[in-house]
Amino acid sequence: MRSTYRVFAYLIAAGVLVQAATVAYAWFAVIQDIDAGGVFDKNAGANPGHYAHGIVGMAVIPLIALIFLVLSFFARIPRGVTWAGITFGLTALQVALAVVSFSAPLVGALHGLNAVALLAAALVAARRAVEPVPQQPVAA
Amino acid sequence: MAIAAALAVLGPLGWWWRASLMPGTYSVMDMGYPDYGGGSRVDHSTMHHGGTEVTALTGPRDRPADVSVTLVARAERIGLPDGRTVAGYTLNHASPGPQIRARQGQLVEVRLVNESVPDGVTLHWHGYDVPNAEDGVAGVTQDAVAPGDSHVYRFVAKDTGTYWYHSHQVSHEQVRLGLFGALVVDPPTGAPAGVDRLALVHTYGGRRTVDGRPGETRVAAAPGSTVRVRLVNTDQGTIRAWVSGAPYRLVAVDGRDRTAAPPVTAAAIVLPAGGRADVEFAVPDGGGAVRVDVGAATALVVGPEGAAAAVTPEPAASIDLLSYGEPAPIGFDPGRATRRFDYRIGRRFGFLDGRPGLWWTINGRLYPDVPMYMVSAGDVVRMTIANDSGETHPMHLHGHHAVVLSRNGVAATGSPWWTDSLEVADGETYEIAFVADNPGVWVDHCHNLSHAAEGLLAHLAYTGVTTPYRIGGGGHNHPE
């Protein structure tokens, strides 16, 4: 259970990296399309980068964060539930910031910064799972 | 303890997810909840007659048509003049499909044949207030026309103006990929004098086109002649159009004339998805041309052969239809409304048929738990459309034209703003009014058709009218 907890924490951290990569790719692809005479508008829809960012951000990471939170109840890691809870909470905040950013694009800056916080929380959680179990006193 | 905590987290989520699952087939009549808007819950006319099926609400079937057209729908590649081809759909081997042109009062008959569109097709007469059975919405007013089948539409061309038709089956794909064309109705005396030019704007595979042509398209017109350009936005998003080289007047919007439309020089026309704008101008006597831009360097250049048009940059200002033109009677009194509805658009995280995501809400609820706006024939209806969803929504009510009363609390002061495709930007609130004078079951949705597919679709139903058609199921009807 401890190693599963660790794997899920790393999966969320990896998810954050995927999100940074996909959204950067998405907008560079748009810039190149426009250079080639393309039109980026409501018809264009999502390019593969946007599409991946949406699916990973709206479905994959929230699902992993949810499983991670539930796992933490069973994993018996010191402060494991706390860090899983923080990770889950930052994931929810990340989705909420995305929602608000469509109306207020400057909030999108916080969406970018919160991603770093989420990455850090997931890594801290993962480290808690690798710390050795404190030695139990040997029964006499 | 851990199990209890897990159940506390997963239980509500699982219930939430399960509650969002939709049956494989359902009737729009069973969808969501009825909203009577403060009006009567029963239709007194049906208490004696036992109700009406949509199938009975057809156009005239008992006399020969004045205009008869056959449209054959096919899945095939569309060739663009720049040499590229894009996968799509055609009508009579073309996209846009043939222009259907009639005179006011004529009976129009269109036979739609589906040769090879796998998902099935329909034709909806966008902005044309046809009888309900001719409205062409798969699963609401008919079954999608399967490959090898055909369907006949018949309606009287009672209104003049610029309209268009498009498939209303899997429409977010089929319209984008080419299943559409123009419908223009002239006065009984025929087209007005001068140059009359249709301009269907569509973006194919990331290239904006007018009538299927990217870049500049030349239109021959003698110096001094009057030109009417009928702009139609067949895309998913708003376009801005502007005119260089001559002042212009915006003489009609959504098929309805604007009274006393003043000349405009440095303002663009905002054309919502699905909307139309008729622009009129005179070609200069000096030998120059007039350029009508629709964005992305795509434009009509109207004038004598070889004449150059000045290319002015896109103006920052745009015509505000709330105050453009002079007031005129609208034919009914919105102050005597018998139904009042709210159509509040939002967005939140949730499950749509089991899929997690950010989805559109109507009055706070996700599709299909959306209002069914109930009216009776003769009702005067006021509807408040508010958008707090973060994105713009071009709202399209079938079967009726509504007049805009106010925007963000500011009353309309210009020429009556009749519309069937109303851009409601993020943060805006419009109040509209219309007379319920066309019985049936009418969808009322966002014409960013991808948004409709994401649940931004409700409907207006007349008490006593029912539909035998179903979404999903054996008819494979997917109107969005």
C-alpha cells in the first residue's frame, strides 16, 4: 500500500509535467498554423495539445488524485492523508482556476503558478512514502 | 475507519456520476423539467381535441410546388481552389450546397436524398420560421435520413430575406464539414435592382472562405451601381466583417429589414455564428472598388474589372444594433407578456452522461436536466438570456424571430432588432420577446454547435404538442 501511495503521488507529479508540456506545444502549434495562413478561431477547435491538456486536466489527473486520496486512508503513512488531501485540494483548485480564467485571463497566471504548488505537494507526499517506518520497540 | 472515509469520498461522487448517465434513447418531451414561465399549465384548445403530434404540423402537401429542388448528400472530399482537398460532406457534389432562391409566397419543395453520409442527415432552415414538421431537427421533428433514404420538406416562403440551411444531425460535425447552403427569398416582384451577391462565410480545414473561395474574390459591378452583399456566418464562432472604399448601410439582420439604416464608415459588423447581415453600398463613380472583408484576409472585391480597393485595417468599433436605425412598431406589446423565462448560461465541473469535464449549465443545471419552456399559441413571451459562463454563446431559437428589448438593462432604441441568432457575450444579459405563433417543439440552443453537443441545448414546447421521435435509439438521432 505504501509503494502504491508513492506511485500515485509520482503519477500526479508526472501529470503536472505532461500538462506543462501539452499546453506549451499547443500554443506553439497554433502560432505555426497561423504563420502558414491558417485561422485560429472557434472552428479550429482543440489541436492535439489542447485536447490532451483538457482530457488530462479534466479527467485523468482528477481521477488519479481521487484514487490517491482514497488510498491514503489505507496506507498508514505518517501525515499521508494530510498530504494526499493537500494534493487533492490543489487539484480541485487547479480546475477551479481554469474555469475562472476563461472570464478573467489574468487568473490564468495563478493556474500556472498553482501547477508548481501541486507538483511540490505531490513530490512531498511521495517522499513521505519512502521514509522508513520508524522502528517499533522490540517486545520484551 | 479508512473504509468509512473512502465511502464518504467515493459515495457521493459515484452517485453523482451514476445520476448523470443517460438512457440510450429518450424523448425531448421527457427531458429536464417543464417551466411554465408563470403561464397556464394546460392548453385549452387540446382539452377538446386530444393534442397534436409534430408530424401533423407540415407545410402544404396538396398542391404543386413553385420551387422544387433535389439535394443529394454525400460524404466526399471537398476541393478548395488553392488545390487542397479536405474530407467533408457535399450537397449535389458541392459545398456550400446550391443556393435555394424563391419569391415571397411561393411554395418551396426540397427533396433531400442521402447517398452516402453514414450518420444520416437532415436539413434545417436556419432562421426560417417553417411549420414544425419541416424544421429538420433529428430526433425532435423527424428521424435522420439514413443512407439510401430520402425526405421531402415543403414550406411556403412567407418571409423575404437571407437565410441558410444545414444538417441538424450530428450538426457540430456535419455543418463544419460542409453540409449547408443558402436560402434567399426575394419580394414577389423579384430581386431588387443592382448587384445582389451572396457571401456564405465558412472555414474549411483552417482556411476561411467566401462561397468556398479563400483570399480575394472579385465581383463585377459598374461604377455607381448599388450592391447588396448577403453575409452569412456558417461557422462556429463570431466573425467581424468590414467594408473599405465606400460607406455602407446594414439594411437587414437575420432576414429582417432595419428601418432607416444610417450610413457607416469606420465600424465593423459583428456576425454571430448562424447570423446574417445584408450590407448595401454604392460602387464609387471614380473607378475604385469596394472591399468587404470577413477576416483572415478573405474578402469580396466589388467593382469594375481591374479596379483596386483600398485595404483598410479592421476597425476597432462595431455597429451596435441596440441603437442602429430608427424605431418602428413591432406588432405586439412585450409589456403584456404572458410567459417570462430565464435562460441563464453557466459552466461548471460535473458529469455529462458519465464523462467528467467542464460543462455548460442552463439555470444552474447540466443537460439533460434543463428547462422545457412551455408556451401556448398566442402567448407573448419574454425571455432573459444571461451568460456567466466565461465564453460567448450565439443563441438560436428555432421557429420564431425574437425582438431584443434590452442588453444589460439598457433598452433598445434603434430599429427593431429582430433576431434568430443572438450573440450573448460572457457577462451580458439580454431580454428578448416574441409571440408564440408557430406551434411545435422547437430547440433553443447555442449555435457554436460544439457547445450544443456539450449540453447547451434546451427547447420550447407548446402545450398539447408532442413528438413521436426520439433522440438516440433506432433512429440514430443526434441533433447536436
